[in-house]
Amino acid sequence: MPFNVTPLDSARPDFAGLATGIDLSEPVNEALASQIDDAMNRYAVLVFRGQPLTQDQQLDFARGLGPLDVGFKRVASPHARLKYQELADISNLNEEGEIADRNHRRIVGNLANQLWHSDSSFQKPSARYSMLHCVVPAAKGGETEFADMRAAYDALEDDRKAELDGLEVEHYALHSRFFLGDTDYDEAQRAALPPVQWPLVRQHAGSHRKHLYIGAHATHVPGRTVAEGRMMLVDLLEHATQRQFVYTHSWQAGDLVIWDNRCTLHRGRHYDLSQHRELRRATTQDIDRTAATAATAATAEHGAN
Ligand code: OGA
Ligand code: MN
């Protein structure tokens, strides 16, 4: 059966598709990777159902789509539960695999994921594809929502678009943690991922459509007062996450959802933290595979120094 994608909501033909026809445990060749890119460039969110994956299979699949990102783990201490640091442990379990205490740092991470964000927007390169795989869904709640930043941009009035043109936004990895009152980071951790700036409006390389680039890591708008910039960000977030721009994914074990962090925001929804919820995420950097392959080849040629 060939790779095929149909819109999950026929009223929204260019956002969130159901993908069939691929076995995710099989190696991804360049032809398939570029078919997936094409579908991602149109839909930004792809849902695969009924595909239980081992950690190795999940990482192999992700590697087929681009070089892997490790993101926030540069600040956080390494986790011991999963086999690879390239996998993000999106669960409420501690190192022993039991439900973590309410004050365990992983729980703050879980809660920070419930704020609208784009993965690794606090670093350069940021994240391109996140691939979240469900091992154990929450008994109730714990959905993940995705908001379409291209449609949200399109829906802005022309004078608003003109006002945003040329503005930059600063993003910082610990901003959402500080917001949640989690401030216990030493100087080295605070400096490990220095703030970066991105244009507020960007053009999506895969579709040439413009989109907003905002979310929980966005701290302020350089050139404006902090208060004015923050209110602008709050206002845009409210606009961009209205229901007509949002797809809500209700998890089943064996689901894999891929989203394009360049042009979407996502957030987890509330669930009972004393009940098991277990997902894991692999993420690619926003670098073209071909460029990454060329860089690796050049390093090999000139020696690894
Ligand atoms: C993530 C994330 C949200 C969720 O994995 O990057 O934000 O629903 N997850 O767990
Ligand atoms: Mn996330």
C-alpha cells in the first residue's frame, strides 16, 4: 500500500492529516523521506496509528528525516530511564519507572509542555520535526493540541501584518520554567542555552507560506518595552490558538504524531498526574538533510578537528 495522507478534518484540508501505507519500523530511504517532507509541508501535522515502536526503531525513523536535536537536555540533567539522550522522556515516570513525585523536575517539564510552544525555539538551529510516540495514554485527558501558525498568520488583518513585519522576538529556554516558579538553576545551566532571536513572522521553507513564530519560550520583542512586547505576544498567541486553527489529538497506544515546529505550536492538555501517561519524542534539527550529509562528509574528509 503506498504512502497516503487524508485530512483529519475535511473542513481544514491543509492542516493535520492521517497517514497510512508506511511501516514506521522499516528503514526510511531518501525517496520516502522526501514524500514525508512533501506531506509535512502541506499538512504540518501527520498522524500514524497502530505502530508500536521500540526506542531504536523510533530513533532510526527520525534519523531518516534529518539530524537529531537534543534541545532542553543541555540544561536538564540526563535522564536514566530511556536508552538514548536523543529521546525525550515525555512521561510522568521517575528513573525507576514509577509515577514521579509531584515535586520531581520531570513533572515541571510535563506542566511546561502544557503551555503553547514550538520545540527548541530557544536555540539555533531550532527543531524541525518532532515525532511523539504513545506508549501508554492517560486514562482521561492528556490530549495534545496543535495550532496552525500559517492559517493564523493568513487570518490577520493587513495593517496588523504590516505592523509585525520586520519585528524580532527573543526566545529563552528557561522562560517557561521561570513562569512556573521553577527557578532552581545554577549559572552554568542558565548560560547553557543563551537566548536567541527569530523573526516574529517567518516564511516556511517547504511551502513558502508566511507564519507566526511565537510560544512559551518567547520572552520579549527587542526594540519595544518588555511590557509592550509581552502583551503583543500574548495577544498574538490568543489569536493564533483559536479553535478554528487547532487540531486536538486523543492518544492511543501505538500512535506516532509528527509535527513541523516551524509553523505550528503545540501543547499537552491536563491529566491526572498520579495516573500513568507515557510518551517519548524524537526530534530533528531544522537543517536540510542534504546540508547535514555534506557537512558530515566534509568533516570526514578534513579530519574531526
Ligand atoms: C512534546 C510536548 C506535549 C504532550 O513532546 O514536545 O510538548 O502532550 N508534548 O505531552
Ligand atoms: Mn513540546
